[in-house]
Amino acid sequence: MCGGDLEFDPGKLARDKIPDIIRQSGKDCTCSILSDEDYLKFLDEKLNEELAEYQESKSMEELADLLEVMRAVAVVRGSSPEEIENIRREKAEKRGGFEKKILLEEVTEGCVSDGSNETD
């Protein structure tokens, strides 16, 4: 442990200010700047890590960490958090959100009705 109660794991993608925080704690660290390809690889790993941490703790802090990584992924893939929000909003308008707590239990074959009531 260093920097008070913060833990730092070498070999993982770090937030931008972590090297400074480590140095301010009286320790030293070695860092490198990733290529775009490696950056995406480490972001994907970080997404999995943050999701697992949220699933274990259910804390809003971990959920915020997950959102921060998602924002970084959007930018590096040529998008933006705003564009992702627009896509989310469009999907919610077309397919709904998750507010109604619906659990889909089964889907069966059936007839598709066009709304008319034809009789021969």
C-alpha cells in the first residue's frame, strides 16, 4: 500500500494522476505511454476489472469507475460520451429501458397479427 489507503497495482492501466499521487506519498514509480492498440487492450481489461469490483461491492464509487473507463473507451474508439448517451437514449425510446423490472421467461412461436380481423 502507498499513498494513504490507496492501493496501486503495477502492470495495470492507471488513472492520469496516479503517478503524481505515488510520488507525493514518498515513493517512486516507472510508467510508460501505451500505443493506441495496447491502450484499447488495457481499457478492455480495466472494464472487466471495474465491472467485477462493482459486482462484488455494489458501491456507487465502483460504478463511477466503470463509467469513467466506458467514457475513455468511447473516446479512443472515435466517439464521445455524448454520442454514447444519444445512442442509449434512442435505444430506450425504441425498445424501452429497464425501469419496469421485466424478466423474460419464455418465448414461443405464435401468429403475428396485422391488427385486421379477416374472416372468409
